[in-house]
Amino acid sequence: MPETTTTAPPSTTTTGASIHLQGVTKQYPGQARPAVDAIDLRIEAGEILVLVGPSGCGKTTTLKMINRLIEPTSGRIVLDGEDVTTQDADALRRRIGYVIQAGGLFPHLTVAANVGLVPKMLGRDHGWDKQRIAARTDELLELVGLDPAVYRGRYPRELSGGQQQRVGVARALAADPPVLLMDEPFGAVDPITRHRLQNELLAIQEELGKTIVMVTHDFDEAVKLGDRIAILDTGARIVQLGTPEEILTAPAEDFVVDFVGKGAALKTLTLVSVGDALAGLAADGTTTADGDGPDPALPVLPARATLHEALDVMLAAGQPAVVVTGPRDAVVGTLTLEAVMSFLTRPAAARADAPAGHGAPAGDGAP
Ligand SMILES: Nc1ncnc2c1ncn2[C@@H]1O[C@H](COP(=O)(O)OP(=O)(O)O)[C@@H](O)[C@H]1O
Ligand SMILES: [Mg+2]
């Protein structure tokens, strides 16, 4: 590996903008009731907000009204403090990246042409000459984990589903928008690829700090990715809006209990990363270091993977532990099945003591 070719971080990083939906309604012609009925929702700059809810409840309609791919019937959309409800829709969409299932790539365009689409449309007037577009395309392919030299000339059909999805994310980020909208982006890939893409999205978000609004029907995905989750019912009625911890530990209505489903305890494993779990165990004085280095037979997970994934890979591999790696694949430690189980049976207050990524509140503290 040539060690001198370090990738510069994206040169022009715009961070997230807040989004405020004020009484936004969509009444489709010929429908008895509005698909989205006066939704009020404030999405903070730099957060990942996940919309979940049953099929047909208005998730996609809500999302597409943010960039006005669907025009609201009434209400206001405020982006970064600016009313964009009647702003030129093309100009608005340049400030908002959009990712759909399977990437939504154009099959007759190469990977590079797909990624460079928006900068090319913006053109020289906005400073996008051929050279800058090519450089930006390579930078983004690196960011999403695709070697530009290998992939820039390929066509979508020559990529796996996961790779197509990565290109879709790169394309959405091309003009460095402050906001990303993602509609069931990882719905079409297998579970292992999905976990990998989720981890990559979290890594990218750590670097870029965009405002991300994501739709999913996978509640575990919502818990893993969301800083906050909005649970929607018919007409995009917000049944509950809160952090994953709040929703798992204090569901607002029977509807939420049903939606979260059985096994809420098991789902709490999705709240804690294996890296945080190791750090928590070290703080407890439970050592995880093993002198001879990790057993090569053990499965390996990155530190940001969840305890839920750890349990999954241990069961799949028939091994009682996973090796946890950090930056540049350096081994951080070994997490045992026993340790994962101890996390599951700890009271919620003790779990909150671990430095969990979602900033769980500390326990009430018994009297
Ligand atoms: N173009 C359309 N014309 C008429 N009705 C629509 C249209 N798009 C969606 N709907 C209806 O609006 C409701 C919400 O749809 P949608 O936002 O796609 O839901 P979700 O993404 O939550 O599954 C559904 O009842 C759907 O049938
Ligand atoms: Mg939908």
C-alpha cells in the first residue's frame, strides 16, 4: 500500500441545517383523507431523525415535501430559518441530497457520471469545471469506501447492491448539501451488507455532521441510526418523538408498544456499541485484554457495531466472543458472549452509565 496517498477530507464541508415543518399537509386528489395531515416537526441541525411507521402512513410523502418533490397542499417548510415553501424548487433541491433504495442510479451512466450529476448540472457558473467535478467524484468515492481507480468507470450493473447504495450516497453528497433525505436506503440489501452500510453512514456522519432525515420500516435500524425517532401513524400523525432510549423504555401509546414489538429488552442491545461496551467493562475493572492477541478464529467487528450485531455474529460463527477493532483495524479488545449477556441483564440505570453514543440520561439514582 502506498502510504503517501492520504485522502484529504472533503475540502468544502457544509454542516447540517435545521428543518422546520409547520402544519404541512398533503391532500392527494381523489383521496378521502390527507396523506399527511398538518405535521409539525422540527429537525435540529446535524441530527439524524428517523421516521418510522406502518406502510402508507405518509413517511415518503413527508420526506418528499421537504425537498418539494411533492408540493405541500398547505403549511410552511423552513430550512435553516428561511421559508423555502415557495422558493424555486430546483434551487432548493441543490441544498438537499436525496437517496433512495438501490441508489436510484442511472443505468446508462458510469459511476463517475452518476456521482457528478448535480455538479455537472450546476456547471461552470457555480465553479464546477470538469477538473473539479472529477476531483470531487474521486473524493466522494473514497469517502464511501470505493476505490475510484477501480470503480469510477464502471456501470451500475457491474456493482453489487451494497456498492450501488454507496454510489447513491456519494451522489447525494456531491454538491455538499447541508441536508440528506434517505428513503429506505438500505431496504434492498442483505442483512450483513445493511449493517455494514449503516456503520459506514454513521462514520460519514461523524465526519460531515449533516442533517439527515431517514425513512425506514426497520425499527432496529431506527434505534441504531437515529439521534431521535418519530413514530408515525396514519396521516403522518406523530405518535411519539424522542430518543431511541425514550421510546424503548417509555413507549407513549399501545400503538408504539405494538410497533416496537416483542423483545424490547433485546433491542436495547442496539443502543450500545461494542466499543462503548468494552470501555464500560474496562471502567468496571473487568479486563478484556488477552496476552497472546486475539484468537484468529473469532469474528471481527468495528467498534461502532452494536451489541446486537455482536450477538448475531457470535451465533452465526458459533464462537463465544468477537474481536473489536478501532481506527485502521487496530484491535481494541475482545468482547465475550458472557459480557454481552451481562449487559442485557443489567438494570437500565447501569446501562446508562456506559458512555453510550446516544447520550442516555443517567439513572434517577435510587434514594
Ligand atoms: N401520488 C399519489 N396519489 C394518490 N395517493 C397517494 C399518492 N402517493 C401516495 N398516496 C397515498 O398516500 C398515503 C401515504 O403514502 P406514502 O407517503 O407513500 O406512505 P409510506 O411511505 O408511509 O408508505 C397512502 O395512503 C398512499 O396510498
Ligand atoms: Mg414509503
